[in-house]
Amino acid sequence: MNQLEGLKQFTSVVADSGDIESIRHYAPQDATTNPSLILKAANLSCYKNLFESAIKYAKKQGGTHNTQLVNASDHLAVNIGVELLKNIPGRVSTEVDARLSFNRNLCVAKARKLISLYRDQKIDKARILIKIAATWEGVKAAEELEKEGINCNLTLVFSFAQARICAEAKVYLISPFVGRIYDWYSQRKSLKPYMVNEDPGVMSLKKIYNYYKQHCYQTVVMGASFRNIDQILALSGCDCLTITPPLLNLLQNTFGNVERKLSPLPKSLHQPSPMSESEFRWEHNQDAMAVEKVAEGIRQFAIDQESLENLIAKNL
């Protein structure tokens, strides 16, 4: 048995890709997208009709040039999501514009708009996860959306404080970024020889997973942003893992047993009182890695969103 099939015995495998052919080939349960992946997908020939459809939709809606840019961008993200859903049994994650990450009300409004666009294409909200950066405002937006039955994927999770407020807000799913945590530490201190059990990204996700299970939080933990298959296999048993096509390919072509590394702990602990905003901001601020990586991630997604809009602008 190859390691991809072995991993699927313990963990729900999610494709971190907007490429339809990759989705079909690796047969994941779910798929995730973000502005970077949408930008790449927009340049693929197989998505040309989806791109043109988004342009047509924006022109029909009218409004200012900026309004048309936003409408085309949102429609394209949904078009790609719909196409991915044709090839997976589960859900697709569609991301809220990163430039709204510090505005609760605008995050909520954008999420509702995306769900409405999916509804227009006969896709039930039960198959969608709205992806929002795990800022304080983003988590509060997700908390409001969850109460409306709109499930959310809180992304760019780097600190334990972020993970805790997400669970306390009862969000559906979080995405801790294992590889980017590893990147930050490897640039600042020697991690050689590499030992996966000492990988700070792996250790961070294990801590979050164990805390959630011990305290009986229902929020799903989905590890993301991997740099090698050792990180992935060390987290076998995690609720979900979202994996890029190159690493899916490596797992598919590597044979051997896969052992379950994470399992829910039998002892349950009392859930603490929810963190206040000031407590969260202080605890998150104490983690220099998390502060830097969240800000960097939001900036990069915003840059890719602007690049996508520039591409769209040429066709409006």
C-alpha cells in the first residue's frame, strides 16, 4: 500500500490545490483554495471558460470599475469552487479577501455574498467552508457566521492563542500552518540534523490537537503548509491534512506502513472561560513567530488578490 492510501486510513486528506486534474488524480475528500491558488488557476487553459464567465457576470452587474473587479474576482473563486466540487465528495474552502481581515462586518458581508453566489449555482452551503484569517476580527466574524449555519475555516493559525479563541468561538475548522512555523524557526536557529518530532510546526499542531481533544472542543484541526512528507506522516491521525500536489505525488509513490501518530486522549478536562480580546491580543503578541507570520500571510494573500484583479482588469 502506498503512503497516501495508508494516511487516508487515519486522516481525511484534503487537496491544497485549485487544479482540477490534480483533484481527479489524488481523489481527496475535500479541497482548499486561497488567492494564490486562484491566481494560478486563472492562468490555466482549463479554466478559461470560468474566467470568461466571471468577466461576463461582472459586466452584467455593472457599477464602477472597482465594483466590477470585485464581482468578477468573487465569481471566479466561486466558479472554481463549483468545478472542484464536481470532483470531490466533500467540501471546498473559499477565502474571504485578505484585505478585510481586520474588519468583522466586511468579512461577514463577503462570506454571505460568496454563499449567495454558490447558491445561484445550486450549491448548498453545507458543501462550503468560508476561509477567514484568524485575526480577532476574523474569528468574531466566523462566530457570527457559524450561528447562521455558515461553516468557516480559520486560516493562518500560528499561535496557541489563535487556536484557543477559534475553539471558544465554535468555528468549524482551523488550519495551523506547520511548514511556515518550521520556516521561521529554521531561519533563526539550527534545526539540523532534522528530527521530525522536534519540528516546531509539528509540535505546535500536536499541542493544539491534544488541547482540543482533552477539552472536548468540536472544532476540526486541519494541518496545512507542509514542507516534506515526514511532517505529514508525523501528524497521521489528525482530523484533516491539506496537502499540495507535489507532496501528494510523493506519498502516492512511496510504499510502506503508515502508523497513527495522533489519537484523542481519553481524559477530558473542563473548558476554561473564553479569552477576552485583551487577553488574546497579549498572548498572541507574546509569540513573535506568530505575529510575524500572520502579518506576512495576510500581506501575501492581499498581493495575490491584487494581482488577480490586475489580470481581470485587462479583460474588463
